Amino acid sequence: MSDLKPIIRRPKAAEDVEGHATYVADGSIDAALRFLERAEQTIKGLALFPSSGAPFPTRIAELDGLRTKLVKDFPNHVVF
């Protein structure tokens, strides 16, 4: 049995990833593909190890327990 947490892909988050990949593609298609791969790895890693992300400080009750993790090789991008 897997301890994998469900991955909830909100439409806005999917749009953000696509937008970031498009931006990165302006400089390099290879880098954009690498970004998409690293973002997916980060998402799946958080699903498998949810405590590996940093706690996200918030006063919004619905976001309590939310964690963040930087996308590997893309330190300006974070997954919530």
C-alpha cells in the first residue's frame, strides 16, 4: 500500500506551470522541458513525502498545513 498523498491540480496552478514553462522556453526549449520535468518531480515528491516541504506560514485556516518546496534546478519557482 502506498502512502502517496493525493495530488490536487488546481486549474490556476496548471496554468502557472504552463506559463512558467513558456517563459523559460523563450530562452531555451530544452530548459523549458527540463522545468516541466523538475516541476512534476517536485509535485510527486511532495505527494510521497509531504513533510519534506517547508511549512507555509499563513493565517488562513483552509491553508493550515500547506507546505512548499523549490523546484530542483529552478530556485525561483516553488510548488505549494
